[in-house]
Amino acid sequence: MLRAALSQAILDGYASVNVAKTVRLPAIRKHKRKAWTSEEARRFLESARAAGDRLYAAYVLVLVLGLRKGELLGLCWDDLDLEAGTVTIDWQIQRVGKVRGIERRRTKTASSDATLPLPPICVVALKEHREAQKAAKAAAGDAWHENGLVITTKFGTPIEPRNFLRFWARRCDEAGLRHITVHDARRTCGSLLADLDVHPRVAMQILRHANFKITMEIYTQVTDQQTRDALKKLGEGLG
């Protein structure tokens, strides 16, 4: 920051030398974030599916599309085209202070926006979730809050982001898996797409990689055939 400020000062005529330009900062060791293997991700989804977890579709979207927590909870049915198999990501849910509460806002930057292809496992899970939501709406009656959101409470209200993290952690426990965060689950997305035989170019779009080489590095590290077959079976067996 100081180097940039002094460079600007030179351009503005306030300084003649950038004394920070020759400074060499020590390398910062990056924290290695955790991720699941494809096998662990499959066990997580199978656990949620077998338990009838109403957030099953949400977990599929996190793991297969790599959606951020806010993007997932801000997703509306109008953002989805299940027949064409696409989803548009340009909204998110955020908590804005204690008084204003939860708000649905545009994503922070234009680079966060994207129209993504939906792999079959996502389409089937969302169609099933839509039917479950209709049943929940009928059961709630006048207590239902209509807002068009895909992932809601049993009364149609937005899910508090912190509560979603709790639900995620509880599912990790019930699946007998080591804990990773929802954000860390994004790192698992590429491996799952490879195991589901999603074309690398499509995966690049889903993962929002700027460089195809990064996508291919993930695709060269796929898991064994048994896991690939099990993931496909899980997706095909939802209907």
C-alpha cells in the first residue's frame, strides 16, 4: 500500500523517489484450506438424502456448483430454468446489522455474477425440492411467507446464514465426517464435477476459473471408478 501511495505521489509531483520500491517483503505462507475427497462428499450427500434432510438440495448446490453461502440462500426460483438446466447467480443473502436483519442484495462484484449450467444431479434435486416446498407451503397455510426463495425455513422465511452453518456442521456429525466449512466445500466442487463426468469446459464455467489450465489440474486428480459410479447412481436415483 505504501509503495502504491508513493508511486502516486511521484506522479502528482509531491515526491521524487519511491523509497518503498526496493523493499522486499517476506513470503507469507498461505493457510492450507481443507476439502473433502469425492468419496467424503458422496457420503455427506447420501447421509442427507437417507435422512430426508430438507436442505439436501442446498447441500447438492454447495458441493456440485460451489455456491457461496450467501449466493445459495439468496437464490430464487426465478433465477432457475430447470428445463434448460441453468441457474443465474447475481443475488445473495446478507445480515445487515441487528436492527435491519437479513436482506437480499446484489452480489458484490460483476465478476461474481454468472449463468451456470446445472448438472443433472442438481436439476433432479431441485425439482424434488420444489415439490417438497409446495407441500410445506400447504401445511403452513397463512403462516407461509411468500418471497420466491428456493432455500427457506418451513414457513418460507429466509434462513439465517449462521443457522445454515449450524445445519451443515450437524450433518457433518451425522454423516460421521471430519468438519469442513461451507466455504471449504467449494474446493471439493471441482473433484465432484470430474467424477460426474461433467465436461472440463463446462466445469470451468461452473467453477468460474479464468484459466482452463487450473480446471485441468483438478481433472487430472479424479478418484477411483467406484466413487464415480456411486456419485452417478446417487444423482440418477433421486427421481
